[in-house]
Amino acid sequence: MYGYIYFALAMLGIFSIFENIKGNQQLSFFKINILLLLFFTFLGAFLFFLDEIGIDLRRIINMSRLLGNMALVNIFYIVANKKISKPVLFIECIIIGIYSIMIYNGFNFLSVKGGVANGGFDRFQKIHLLVSNPLLLTFMIYNVVKIFKNTDPQNIYQVKIRNWTFFLLALIIFIPIIVVINFTLFKYKVFSLQADTRIQYIPIYLILLLFVLFRPKFMDESGFSYSLKLSAPIKLGISLSDFEFLFYSNHYFLQSNASLDDFALKLNHTKTEVLAFLKTQKIDNFTELLNRNRVKYFKELLQSNKQESFTIEALSEMAGFNNRQSMYNAFKKLEGRSPSDYINKI
């Protein structure tokens, strides 16, 4: 029975991967880690299916879980900090190296199958349970707290990001709780129940896939595909990360009523300060910055074949333009051709 369920989860994982790569859209680092998480979730479910039918691939299963955990950590870090720093990547490489040695020497992630544990509480398990897990959870909680701290309750985009990361963290915290419950049942025979981690891991895999599949889609670019290049130290009190978070991560440019005055107000700075900040970034016109990103988003909609389901007017509004004509003018100016010519080419 478990084998069929894991096979169905693997197929759902494959569907999720194809759903996230269709349309030939530019991949941000955030979306790359989303795809990695989906891949290792699919791989883990498929390997569990093989395990159920008698094919022992325990080492590959453990490595899959490890790399999936790394992708999950990166997702939290990117949402909180807009990028992955080199020291964090270096630490992750060390952790992967240590766990690779542990797995090679027989380490298994704790599990109970039909009332039988997959191993004892050796030194590797002590390192994993008493050192690695607390550090991992602390790191994730720190980033979630940072996301909560930087969330404007009046900004619907930031609120959606906050809620998504909070529920994802709750799921991650739930996993070690499940392991503890199962091993308590296994050791003390509580209520005469037979411990089995497979029963709990199945809904976890499913919920994780659904959380990723139905995440706020505006997070995919998260500003990382369109990041501004910091050309000089900013002495105006405007943080580059704050600018990127509001303008790119929250897709401010998709708002039809976007304006320099409104943006400055939301950024909690004066119009003059914003203009001076843009000048240091070699950007002289806020309207052109809006239109350039709107046109880029409009092109992504066309590359995803959205014109087959929506009218050009509707796609123009999705991209933040007030009407089709304003979209046409901006597209013609920036691309040197009409939207129709572009559609015919793709």
C-alpha cells in the first residue's frame, strides 16, 4: 500500500517540476532552489517506492533528503535576505561533505517501519539529533523572524510571503516532532500502537509539494532576475535591499497606479531621496524603470502562451499597464517592434 502512495507522490512531484519550468521563463536563484526542492522531493518519494518493493537504495535516499534539506534552507534564506551569501554556501558545502562521510559509514535518517527501527542511537545519530537539527531549526527560525520583522502589514505581497514561510516552517518543525513521537511509541509501546514513520511522512510529502505548487507566484523572480547593480555607496539612508524588496520582490511595477510619489511614500523616503538614489544606479527616469519591467513581465506572459487564454488587453493589465495603447507604446519603444511581431516570432 505504501509503495503505491509513494509512487503517486513521485508522479505529483514530476507534475510540479514540469508545471514550474514550462513557458521558458528566466530562472531566478529562488526558483532554482524551488525546482531543486521539488526534484529531491520527487526523488525521495520514488526511492521510497523502490524501497517498498524490495530495492534497497538507502544511501541514495539519505543523500536525497540531505540535498532537499539544503534547498529548503536556501529558500528561507533567499526570501529573508534576497540572495545567498558566499559564507553560507561554504558552510553548506562543509555540511554536505560531513553528512556524505556519515552516510557512507552507515548513517541513516531515523525511521521506524512496521515497528522496527532502522538503526540504533550511535554517534552519528547524536550529531544529527543533538547538533545538526537544532542548528538547522534555529537558522530557519532566525530567517522567518527576519521576514516577519520586515513585513509591512499593509502590503499584501509581503503578508503573503510572511504567511507562506510561516506555514512552511511549521511543517518543518512538525517533522522532528513526528520522529520523536514514533520513537516514543517504539521504545515504550505507548497505547500498544505500532510505530511507523511512513504513516506520517506521506502527508508531509504531500503538504510540502502542495505548499511549493501553490506558493505566491510573484516570488519566483523575487527581484533576483532584475536586481539593480550597486555602483556606489548609498548615503541617503535608502537601502538597496529595501528598494529591491518593494519594487521587485513585491512586484510594485505591476500596480497600475504605481508612481514615484506613491513609491517614495511606501519606501518611507522623500521623492527627492528616491530620485537621487536612482541616479546613483544610472537610472534617470522612474517611469522608464516601471515600463521596462512591465514589458519584461508582459513578454514572460507571452512566452508562457497566456495569449491563448487571455486577450492582449487583459495581459496588459496583468503587466501593470492601464490600457493596451500604453503597453503598445512602451513595448514599441523598448523592443523596437510591436507586440504582434513579437508574438509571431515566438
